Amino acid sequence: MKENQITSKKQQTMIMNKLILSCIFFIFLLYLILRANSPSFKLKNLSINSCNKIPPSLAESFLHYATTNRTMQQKQDEISITLKVLEKKSPCNFLVFGLGFDSLMWSSFNHNGRTVFIEENKDWIHKITKEVPSLEAYQYTYETRLDQAPELLSIGKREDSCKKNLGDPRNSKCPLALTNMPKEVYEIEWDLIMIDAPTGSFYDLPGRMKVIYTVGLLARNRENGETDVFVHDCKRYVEDKFSRNFLCEGYIRGQVRNLRHFTIPSYRSGLIKSFCP
């Protein structure tokens, strides 16, 4: 009897998750249709007799999530924070560290933009892209271990090379900089960056120490403007300490559950002198 109750609760939770996700997609789809039909974004300008096709990426998302029972990596209120930024910036350049069941959703939210995923596991890339061939994903092997985090944090805070040379990460002398990722990471100016990988729940896994630091360099090295950076699992030691130190507490714009939002300005002009405000 107890097992049946547990199973029933799980089924109810899955149904609720699908309903919530469907609502998010519907709202975003309505937003796209309104934007496409009215420069001033006013409902009164829409023609009753007009007929608008669903963009292919959104149609693919509806079909995918309507026919699967998979749970998103993030909660609905966490997803909403990133969605609000995408509503303002899309179509844009969106870099995501981590490939998963929510990847098609992120790509669809950035309709007509470029969304790139960096994933450590080759087999996982094959599995996900086989289901959703439209995703742009690249494999990268991390050489760190989570148990190196305290030492790397100390180095990053101590070494001048980690705080003063804030140009292209490929030219950085800081031991925390990732210098050999796929070229797309360095050659595109990213408007949004989501850090939800690599894995970092056990000491023998890579951890996100160097990713967080490198993302800070990418954001500061853009030609102008700001980069919105989202760090998931921000209540864990690495994600908390490294994001506060290298993405900077002064750039935090908010936090919902396990998702922390930063807005990092360009340092190219030379007007900003300090690593953190």
C-alpha cells in the first residue's frame, strides 16, 4: 500500500512538471508570435485572421517534452530566472556548460540565436544528440579533481596572473584558466553563459573550479556590454566559493534556490581597474 502511494506521488509530480514546462513554452511561444507580428508589441495590432506557424525549434520542443517523462535538471522557478533574461536578449549567443534533458528547452528559448553546449561525456553527447540532432554540442575533457578545489582557490586569490591579465583565456598564465577548449568558446562573444557542468558531487570528479574562473575571463574580455552568467548548484562549496571570488559578489544580481545570477561587464575599455567591484 505504501509503495503504491509513493508511486502515485511520483506520477503526480511528473505530470505537474510536464504541465509547468508546457505553460512556460506556451508563454514563450506567445511572446515570440507577438514580437514577430508587432514591432510595438501591442495586442491590438494583431489580426484575428492572421495565421502564424510555430517556429521549428519550438515545435520540436513541444513534441519532445510532451512524449517523455523526464525531469528537468532545474526547478521551474530557477528556469524562470534565465528565461526572463532570454526574453530580453534573444536571439543571442548562449553558452551552456552541460548537456542534458533540458538542452532542447534552452535552445528553443533562444530561438534564432546560437546555443552551444560543452559536455565532458562523449557517450552522453551521442545519446542526447541522437534524440535531438539539432543541438550544437562539443566534447571537452577536464583534467581537474574536486579535491583540488581548496588549493586552486588559494592560487586564484594569491597569484597576480589570475587577477591582472584579463584578456583572452587562451593567453592567460593563471593556472585556473582553461586554454584548450573548443575554439567556439573563445571566438564567440557570449550574451548568456550557464554553468551546470562538469560533474562535481564527489571528490574524484572534475568539479567546476576552472570553468567558473574561465567564464569570468570570457565575460570580462567581450568587446563591450555585459554578460549574464548563471551558476547552478551554487550552494555547494566549489560553486559558492569560486563564483563569489572570480565572478564576484558585487556582480550578483540574484539567487533562486540553487541558481545564482551574475551580470559581468566588459573590461576591454580599461576603465574598470579592480578584478571585483
